[in-house]
Amino acid sequence: MRYQSVIVAVFASLLSFALPVVAPQEFATAAQAQTVARVIVEGNQRIETETVLSYMQIGAGDAFDSEKIDESLKTLFQTGLFSDVRIFRRGNNLVVTVEENPMINRVNFEGNSEVKDKDLEKEVELKERTMFTRAKVQSDVQRIIAVYRRAGFYSARVEPKIIRLPQNRVDLIYEITEGAETKVKSITFVGNEAFSDSDLRGQITTAETAWWKFLSTADRYDPDRLNYDKELLRRYYLKNGFADFRVISADAELAPDGESFYITFTVEEGPLYTVNSVAINKGDTNLDEEALRNAVRLTPGEDYDATKVDKSVENITIEAGKAGYAFAKVEPDIKKDEPNRKLDITYNITEGPRTYIERIDIIGNTRTLDEVIRRELRLYEGDAYNRVLVERGRRRLTGLDFFEKIDMREEPGSAPDRVVLIVEVVEKSTGSLNLTAGYSTSDGVIGGISITERNLLGRGQNVRLDTQLSWDRQSLDFGFTEPYFLDMPLAAGFDLFATRSSDTDTARYNSTRYGGALRTGFRLDEWQALSFKYTLSRRDVTVDEDERNNVSPAILDSEGVTWKSSIATGYVYDDLDSPSRPTKGFRGKSTLEIAGLGGDVYYASLDSSAYYFMPLFFDGVILKLEANAGHMEPLTSDDIPIQDRFFKGSDTFRGFKRGGVGPRMSNTNGDTDAIGGYTYAIGTVETTFPLGLPEEFGLEGAVFSDFGTVFGAPEETMKAQPGSICEPGGDSDECEVFDTMAFRLSVGAGIIWQSPFGPLRVDVAYPLIKTDYDEEELFRFSVGTRF
């Protein structure tokens, strides 16, 4: 047996060497059979063969590899171009058979009324002329449902329908059943002792449903809004001294009917802390300690207020920046004495390393162009980062009044000395429709309409159209302003106007005026601006034939056509915190006008106004002090025409009708005509305050007092001649002029509603001090801001 095994082994060895020599052709054929001769693509109609081959991980000349074939199969599926892919071997060829996904011909939404098509189109991923995939359809269904849930429709259902068309195309239809709107039935709080449920409901944006909230969406359940409400609660408690406050949970329970939610906030208040001490650690800086202390908004003995700490940090940072420490970093160190419920606050100031702006990212501006925001920042990529300049940029953006919210923050850049400045904005409506209406005991109802767009096409341009339509007055005023003319910080614009009036509420004459103006202006610094304006207008004053014997001589003297050519310059100082609803700050304006540059009218006038706002006592109580004054002087021996003089009343002096305060001249009707004055001075003290209603009502009250005088008409009492217009029945021998510096005073109250159409205001005013010849107006209604 031993020898037999040896013989078999020797024979096998000889055979292994002999076979390749005996049959070389057979071995070559076997080797070639393991190599891909060609890759064949089948089934493709729109997609090019080369496109399919570009996704293959194996090609001609490569050895057959099951792992590469499997990887190619996965890659082709991941493209989303195919609904089915098969790869198999046919002889020495590799065959790829594909079934293309259909092309979407059209995407339609049916059954939707609460959400517009254009809003849904923004959310879905599948569009016309894209490849249809079932996975993307299901994803879009969830996106549409999410849109409806954010809108408060939690029972909404979406069913996709596919209509097949020739040439492997489909129409995709989303059939939507919106269901009933899901409202918030009740909001309760657990764990709150310092504040009632009613107080806390007033701090959050979600609201309980009620019949009068038909214009609000706050009573719709939105989980994103609920998360924001948790943050609002935290801020409220931190503002009121509860430094350990936290929201444990915010649960929303859907009612069995599926149409309402019950929301429960569980909170842990913690103790109320008071400030024990406040210190400022200047570090290595040589900052003025007194200026730093004045920047601190929270003092010992006060209840802790996190918002005042944040404001103190901001103020100290700005003070440091003004003193040359552009990269100063301020960090509050708060130490708690829990047993005594005291806090010790130390503001540590360190001069941080020099950093540069690597990039400025602007997000949230769906309408406003990036360049409109960037030009207000006055900061560019590569500039040294400066908190003072960032804060000034924030103020300029606020002054545009284009945004509800402006958040500016820094994020680390690509290197330690680089930062990315994030400017996140929430846009608001910049178009407004303002209506004004009033009631006068002598004239009845008067009114006007104004349409304004402050951010035309997102370019920051301002366009305005004012009309006044009433029985006695019709006017049209159009204006356009480009704030950055020729890409320079230079505002330029023009005005066109036309007015036709029968001034029965001031004096008995008809007036027609039309013309235009060119304007330009620029900022001197962050708070000051200078403007220039040239105006050319044609004016025509006429008196009806049947009224000629009933009007005063001052009116008749103004008859005829005059051309007014004037130039004016204006100066504005403005540091208000908000251009539309200011709560603090000062705004002053003066305008000097000179008429007589080629026209028929020659005079100079100076008109000034000043506003000061400050908060009082409680949140929402705002005091406004206002002063207005003007004076004009003729530049020749001729009197200034009536239509150029100062007429005050109505919204400029509440409690009196338009033109109801100031000089008047008697007429033969036993009445008087307003003839205007050369000088006026009017002041206002007004306080606005919340009415104690839920914040979503948008209602607040106001009490005010207007006081001042208008005087200085050039006319004097004239002796009447026989048969003159000032001799009614021969009982009077004079055309009497009533013109004194008499002081007037009115008081009143109003209600302001922040309506969807703009601030709506109703005022009732009563003159306490007046003259016998003044004309009163008790009630006034307006939509728009009086400021």
C-alpha cells in the first residue's frame, strides 16, 4: 500500500504539469469567460445610455465581480431615475435592464381652501418636469400635513393620485381633506404660585379660542409655537426675579372629537431672588468706572431681572467700544446665596482677541434683497469685528421698519480670529392702507385714503399715493423715494400733486393747486439727517359769484392765479427706539422754506417739531411730550397768500375743526372765515396705557391734552363803505378781524386698536379754554399712526 500511494502521487504531479501543455486552448477560453466583454443597457427611453453607464461600478474589460455588480445596482436605485433595475450576465456581456420612473407633467392640489396652492408648492419636493418616485410622494404628503398642522388643521388628510399619460408621463394630484380647524380649548398651568394662570396666559403667544378671535391665528395649536411659549415663560420668570425657574413639560392633549386641544404647562418656579451687590471688574482696561456704573440697569435691592442684566452687558460693551476697546468681552458672574435668596452680580470685562468678519450671512429675508440689508450694516467681509458698529447696524435696520424681528449673532469662523456674523430677520408687511375719517358739528363726515409701500419689490424704495375724497375736497398726491440713489447713501425722490377744494370748513373760496417737487437728502451720522427740496406749483383761488358778497375781503384779495417756486431744507435728529411705535427717545425736525425763486410768492418760513417718549411706572405705559411751532415772514411788502399760512386744528389741535384755531375775519353772513396766521405754537402731553385686556386684543387707551395758539394775520379791521360786503343790512360798519395770541387748551381720551389694517384710533376731545370765534370738533376717527 505504501508503494501504491507513492505511485499515485507521482502520477498526479506529472498530470498537473502535462495538462496545460496538452490543452492550452481550453484554459485560455476559461480565463476569458471571467471578463466582461461589453455592458449592454436596455429599457431606457429618455435617459441616455452613457448616463446609465456613468453610475456603473464595473465596465468592459473588468472581471465579473458580484460585489461591484451589487454596488452598481444600489447606485442606480439611489439616483431616483428608475423604478426597477436588474443586472444579469448574458454570455460574456453584462446586461443592465432599467425601468424609468415617469416624468411629472403637472402637480395639482385639490380640496384646499385654507392653504393656498402657492404655499403648498413651496413645501413639496416634486415639481413639474421632475422624476416621479413613490418615496418622494410619501415625503411630500408628510410635508403637506405638516403645513396644515402648523395652520391648526390636525385632522387634515392627504391622498396622492396618479394619472398616467402617454410617453411615460404622469399627472400628480394631491387630494386634500382639510377637516375642521383644531383650536386650543383651554390652557392651564401647574406649579405656578407667584403668578395666576391669567397672568401667564398673557405672556405666551398661544391663546384659548373665543368667538371674537376670528382675525387671529393664536388660538390654533402649533407645536413650534408651544416651544416658543416655553421660552417666553422662562424669560418672564427670569425678568421677575425667579432665577431657578424651569418649564418641566408642556403637554397638548387632543380632545376625543379631534377638533380641540387641551394644553398644560407644568412649571417649577423656585424662590424669588433679590440683588445683594453689583460690581464691575475692569480687568486690565482703563475704562471710566463712573460711565460703566451708569450703564448698569440693575442695582442692589431690586428683584433680579435677567433682561436688565442682558441690557447692562450690552451697555457696558458699547461703552467699552466707544472708549476704544472694540473687542471687549463682558461676562456676568452671578453667585447665588440660596438660603437668603440673594444674588451677587459681577460684570467681568476682558479685552478679547482681535477678530475679523469672515462672512456675513443674511437669513429670513424672503422678499427684501440682501443688498438692502447689507448697506445698512456698514460692515463688510474682512472688517475688524466691532460690537458698536454691529449695534448701530441693528438700529439702522430697525429704523427701516421692514422687519418684525432682527437677530444679530456671531458664530465661530474657520479660524480662531474669524467670526461669521449672522443677521436673521423676520419680515413684516411694509404696505399700508390708511383711512382717516372725522366728524365736525358744522361739516359732518370728512375722510381720506393713503396707500404706501415702504419696500417696493424688496429694494427699499418708498412709493406713496394719498387721496382725499369728500364733498368739499379732492386731492391726489404721489411720491417716490430711492434711498440709495446711484448706489450712494443719498436719498432722492419726486412728488406730484393736485388738489381741488372748496374750503367751506376754513373759508368760502375754491382752490386748485397742482405741481411737483424734487427731493434729496443724506444722513450726517446715525441720528442726524439733512434734506433739500425744490417745489413748483400753480395755484388758482376763485370765489363763486353767488358768494362774492358773503365772503371777507381777505378771501377776495387772494383771488387769481399764482405760481409758487420754493426751496426748503430740513434737519432731523432721531434716536427713537422704533419708527412706528416708539416707547423712548427723542425726535426733532426743523424745516426752513424760502419762496420767491422765480414765482409770484415771496416769503420765508421756519417750521419745527419735537417728540419725546419715555416709559412710565408699569410696562406698556408711555408718556409722549410733543411741541410744534412755526413762523413765516413776507420778503416783500405784499402779504403772504392765504393758502400758504398756518391753519391748525383737527389732528394738529384736537378738539377744534380743521382751520378752527387762529385768525378769522367776519363776513356778511354774520359768520367768520379762517384767514390763517403767520405764527403758531402747539404742545401735546399724551399718555398711552394698556386697558387690562388680553394682549392679542391689541387695544390700549390714551389720555391727552393739546394746548397752544395761532395768531399773526396781516389783515386789520377795516372800515366798511356804503354797500360793502361787511355791511349786513347796514348794522355793521366794520370788517372785523379776530386775531389774538389767546391761549387754547383741550383735553380728551382715545382708544387705539392695532388692527390688521394698521393702528385704528378714536379720539374724543373737548376744548376747556377757547375763544368765541374758534370752531370745535368733538369726535375724530383715524386709521394710521398720529406721530
